[in-house]
Amino acid sequence: QKEVEQNSGPLSVPEGAIASLNCTYSDRGSQSFFWYRQYSGKSPELIMFIYSNGDKEDGRFTAQLNKASQYVSLLIRDSQPSDSATYLCAVKPPGGGNKLTFGTGTQLKVEL
Amino acid sequence: DTAVSQTPKYLVTQMGNDKSIKCEQNLGHDTMYWYKQDSKKFLKIMFSYNNKELIINETVPNRFSPKSPDKAHLNLHINSLELGDSAVYFCASSPGKRGTVAQYFGPGTRLLVL
């Protein structure tokens, strides 16, 4: 079982719709969860992080964390073509240091 | 501009050569990282330094040697380059080694070994 799993996609949504990206993780003791956006040929860019169960909203983005079920999701409201990118889920496992384990990413395509 | 910067941006070299990649951050962060992103876009940590001290050393061939002259700089030297080393190498930094802190990435160095 991979430590952090994401559906590779592509996930296609029409412009203006809600895009829902999901991520599951294997280590129940994981502490912090991050969503990064990566455009083709560019570096990962931090969108949001979440530490506690529940929802966290930032503009059009909402991160949702359910530690009991070991999943974290990212909702993008009013999706725009500029949201088309690969979204990487990253998890900080328990232990020292600040190691992040990344999923392989979900490619999102927002269509006109 | 406050950022994480890397040089060079592109690196094309022959098998067996030795090369270095440099990273600098002016964000005032204490911790820096090297990641490798392969052709399948999988991003995997290689090393991490906190204030010049090595704190993460993943299973990486010993041909790869990081060096941190100060907390704002982290370099990566690669000896005897192999075809499989072709990838994008990202440097990142974060405010500290403990706690739930986010990492910020540099633009990447695209290495192609021929």
C-alpha cells in the first residue's frame, strides 16, 4: 500500500463547477496535511494546509480532513481554466524532522 | 524578491560526469530540502538540513552528497552521473524542523544525463 494515494486522473470538470480531489494516507499517526498545485514544467506551489479534523476554507479552496478515515480532500469552487494543473497531496508522518510524503498527484482539467 | 532560487535551471551532461546544483533561500528559513521528481512526476525527498545540520538522509546512492555552508544555502553534488539520475531536482525550505510547517519550493533544476 502506498503511503499517500491519489487518483492520477485526469479529472475533468466544466468551468464554474466544483472540483473534488481526494487523498488517502496509510499512517494513522500523520499530523499535517498539505495541498500543492503544480503547473506543467513548474514547481509545486503551496495552496493550503490542514492539521485538525474538519474543514478549512481559503477563498475558493476548502480542505477537508477526516483522520478516522485517513483521508484528506480539496474542493475547488467555481473552477476556472487556470485551475488546470496537477494537485499534489503531501502528508507529514509522525516522528522528527519535517519530512513530507507526497502522493503522485491528480491532474485536473477545467474545460470551457 | 523573497524566494527559493536554484542554479542552473537546466543541466545536460554526459554519463560519468560530476555536477553540482546550488540552492539559496532568502526567506529566513532554518530548514532546507532536496527533492527528486522523476518522469512519472513522483516527488520524493532526498535530504534535509536544519541550520547546517543533516536531519533527513533518505536511501539515496552515495554518489549524491549534499552540503550546507550556511542555513541559507544548500548544494547538491552528484558524482559519476547515470542515466537514471535524469529528473527534476527541487530545493525547498521551511521555517523550522519541528511543528507543522509548510515547505516552499524553488523553480527546479532539470537534469538530463546522456
